[in-house]
Amino acid sequence: MDQDGLTFVRQKLSQTRNMLTGALHAHSTYSDGEFTLKELRKIFVADGCSVVCMTDHAEYFDEATIEEYIRECDSLSDQKFRFIAGLEYRCDRDMHILGYAATKLTHSSDPEQVIRHIDSQCAISVIAHPKDDFFDWIETFQTLPQGIETWNSKYDGRYAPRPGTFALLQRLKKRAPQMHAFYGLDLHWKHQYRGLKVVLHCDSLHPGSIRTALAGGAYAAQKDKLKLPSDGILTLALLEEFGRLHARSRSMGRFFRNRKQQLDRLGIRIPESLKAQLRRIF
């Protein structure tokens, strides 16, 4: 879809009255998540969500289990709530690429081939939580994804994203203006933070409408009173604040990881209840 087409989609979707609250990037017991799909529906409905885009790890599936996964996502969806079945593909150098609504497996681990594989399914390709030392590599890609996960509240922390990821997106948008900022939970654990949501301008819970909203940038992230746009363009003041908060959060996280490593060397196990509380904090 060209830029004029995307602009038209955004304008049309912004005129609809329906706004759906959703969550992106979630894992279930089909891969390495602690929640079953049934449990995920229950907690997200309680959180006020109507849409959850699943991204279980592709390497956990074969052709039989992927069909079961799709069927269960569909069976747990109705007029009030919708699962969008999708996959997270592991690529070279441990790069992860999300395929929202992608359900076909691949043997390729080349990230550009995986992006094309996702896009060929009319799904949405998003590089997940890109590591800082991947930025230069990503900028060499001839095939770019439809988005960059600019805030992953598991990888970046719940308090603030990395400003550098937003800067990466803006550099890539010079070549691919249709790219968007995506905001994901990367939900795995039962006591993990779930406060980063997306609000979609969408006329129905039909999977096609949800995909169109995501592909067209007809959404915004919401965390408490903070709203972040799909184009990823933020004020300098907000980026500077994110930088300070992220540095502080990373320092605290490093402190607790170092203490855990010391306890591990002494053979002292941290109680699971304490681990759960730390997951809520970080």
C-alpha cells in the first residue's frame, strides 16, 4: 500500500466511532508462556481489552500444533473479544521478528526472508525489541519490516523505552515512510506487568479490520495517562525524560541481577514469590 493509500486508511478509520483497547505481543503455553489461551482471555477481558495479538514462538510448532493453535484462538473469540493468532520468528544472531496474524512456519532464519514470508501472508512484520547493537545491521536491510517495536515493556522495562529505538525508526522511515512504531508487552509470566496497551480505531472485531488498523497506523499506545503515536514521532522533552527513566530502571535491574547471580553462586535460591514481585516492578 502506498503512502496516499495509508493516509486514506488513517483518515477513514479515524472517522469511525469504535475504539478498541488491545494488547500486542503475548505468549501462551503453546510456546514459553505461563498462561493458557483461556486464562489469557480471562485476564485481558478483566483488563478491559477486546483484542489480543498472540505471538507464540514459531519454533515450538509443527503443522499439527499450529492448526490447533489457530482453532483455539478462533474458538475463544466472539463478538466481544478477539484473539489474533500470530508467531514470533527467531532469526540469525537471535533477532526476533513478530508476525501479527502470521501463522505459516518457515525454515529460513534470514531476517529479510522472514519479513517477506510474513508480508506474503498479508500479516504485519515487526522487529521485536531490537538490541542496540543490531541498529546498524537493520539499517542495511533491503527488505524492511512494517514496524519496529519501539517499546517492549518486558525488554525495556515498564517505566520507559529506549529513545534510540525511536531514532532508529525515524531513520528507517526515510526509506519506508509506511513503517510504524509498535508497543508490546512481550507477556510470558503470570505476574508480569500488563499496563502497556494499544487503542485501535477499528470498525469491528473482524480480524481483517484489526489487521488494517495496525497496518495503517490507526492506533496509539496508552500507559496510564501517557499516549504515544503510531508514527513514533515524540517531542525532544519526552525522549529526554524516557532516557533518564530508562537509565534509572536499567541501573536498578542490573543491581538485582547482580545480587541474584551472587546468590546463585552461593547455592541460595530466590523464592518464586519474590521473583513474581520483581517481575511486577520491572
